[in-house]
Amino acid sequence: MASITPPHTVFSQAWWNVLLEESNYLTEACLIKNSVPAQFFTEQDILNIIQEVPEKLSFGTPGLRVYTDGKQVIKELSEMYRAPLQTHEGLQDFTQRIFGKQKFGIILNRATQYHDTLAQRLAPLYQGIVEELGIPWLDLNATIFVGNYGYTPFGVHYDGEANSVIHFHQGPGKKLMTLWDEEVFVEKTGSRLHYCEPEKILPYGTTCQIEAHDTFYLPEGPFHIGNTEEFSMALTVVIKGISVKDWLSNALAEMNTASFDPEILAGYEAEVDDILASGLIGTEVHEQKFGGWVKAAMEDYQLSLKSNCGFRPPRWSDQKTFPELTKQSVQIVAPFCIYHQPLKNDQVRLYYRRNKSNFSHASLLLPLLEQLNAGEVIEIGQVMAQHPDYQTFLLEFFTLMLNHQAIEMKPT
């Protein structure tokens, strides 16, 4: 396993050159020493995320796991909801209040849903894989690990088919990561199941020491376990290639939604037979075989993924309002883009931050999208003045895009 000299800034061309060379184009494990700047992922980021969780993730919903002394616990998890992080608390103050002197671990999946700035920082990872390797369709999941929980609580494990992981370690404590080839692991344990007695097989694996500000890349394949005896913070991104099975399952799920068919009028809801009989769908679509419907649904899924650089959509609320919006200027939340598919009768389907909606007045919206995607700033009042008959529609459109974090107010 390579341990290499740090390149320049994370996700720069120099960073990609080093990572791809030393990992043999993301097929082998490697460690890049002192390569994660302190500001890339901070204690304040974790505090921001933990503060958002009780409001945006219902108690008991999968995504947040809490461990003490190697076991998953509910008491301390419920305490994080009952007495959430206070604005004056630091991370170690908060964890001391919740866990006392116990060894603990906090593991939170889909961290970008609770911290939009973090999603923006990580989006170049998706763009880099697309540009450097030509792999256009990826599903990414950012997870935070906090604590001094010792061995990974769920034991030695394999992350699954087509899953690789990039680990940004901020410390201050170190992590020992041990890897086993599948053949060795099965020989020593008798199966491919999770194995919770890692000490018995440590001599047969390869261990590397990940210290503060190191980057570790783990490709698909090795069974592995981490050991974090000292308090540390880490951010990982699971990189999942989209398989044919993924495409088909997501396409079928998409076909089961009311808004699926790209040829139907927005807001029209009916069973498939009713839709076909209504005449609202053009003859060429009506006569398609089932494979054509699946293809259309797959394209829908592709654009949803692309619109948020592979990550899950940010948590949002339709309740937020923006007073005096006509006096504001807005811009795209870079580096994300808003994609579209044309529909019939001057309608359009927009894909934004892994959300999608059908809109009327496509001829009005598409020039605005072109400006936003080009990085231009749009003065809302000026747009309103140019289209006096559509002011209510435009205000609702801009409000929706702001609530879903597809656009943002331009700082004054």
C-alpha cells in the first residue's frame, strides 16, 4: 500500500494526478500524507451538522447511529434529540455531556443533506471522476465519523459491489486501518460475513496508520476495519458506480410516480391506461414498447443524479419565505447546474439539486436557466419588469429554487 507525498489543494489537477497514479486509477488502496487542509472539514462543520439533525432527521429514521463501548445504543441517541447541541457548546463539551467518560462513536450518513456548504466543497470529487475517468453516473454518500470508539463497531466488513471510499481524516487522533484480501479473510474466518473479533486475524492483514490531515483511498474489494482509540473526526465519501440493476430499479421506481411521463401535461394524474386513452401523449410515445418507457425513466434518474453531483438532495422546507424578493439578485449555487427536458405545450421538466418538477412557461424559464448555469447574476426586479404578466409565477419559481438551494442570494 503506497504512502505518498502530499500534492497541492484537494481536487486540484495535481491532487488528481497523484491519487490516480498511486491508486492505479482507483483500483488499489493508497495513503496520501498531510493532504487534507485544516479548513477543508472542521469541527465547526460537524457542529453545524449535529445542530441540524434533530430538526431534519426524525428520531429513529435510518442515517444516524450512536455507539458506546462498542455497542449501538438508543439512550444516548435519544439524549441527542431531547437535549440537542447548544450554540455555545464545543464538540467535546457536547459529547462529554451526552456520553460522559464512555468511549463513543457517532456515525452520520448523507452528511451533505444537513450542510450545503459541505456539498459544494465535495462536488468537485464527482466532477473529477467524470473528467478523469469518464465515468458519468455515480451515487455519492458523505458520512461523518466522530469519537474514540476503538474498532469499527460492526466489525471487519466489505462495503459491497462497486463501492469504494475516500477518507479525509482530520484527527486529532489517528486511525489504524487494516485490510484483508477476500481469499485470506474467508480462509481465516470461514465466511464473508461481518467478523467482530478482529484481533484474531490482524496478523494476516495489512495495516496502515492514518493521521490527522491524511487522505486514505479504499477501492472496492478488501475486507477492512478501522481502529480509532483516540478522539478523532473524519469525513468519508462512498463512491458507488451505478450498475444496470441500479438503473433498472430506479427506473421502475420512477415509472411509479405521478409525474413520470415526460410527454404528459404538468399536474395531470391518472393510471397508465387512462393516460394512453386520453390522447395527451403523442402517438410516437403511445406506441413505444416497455423498453422505451424504461429508457425515459433512466434518463430522468441520470439527470437527477447529475444535478446534485451524485449526492442526496439537501434537506429543505417549503415554509421559508423571502421578503422583498424583487429587490434581490440571485445566482446559481456553484458548482451545481439546473438541467431540463422539454415537455409538450411550452412546458419543461427541471432537475435541480436532485429534485425535479414540471413547469409551464418554458419559453420564459429557459433563458433564465441559461444565464444562471453560465454563472450570471439575475436581478429579480428586472426580470419582473420585463414580464409583468408573470410576476406571481416568477416569484413562486424563484422562491422554490431558493428553498431547494438550487440558487442563492448574491451577497451584497
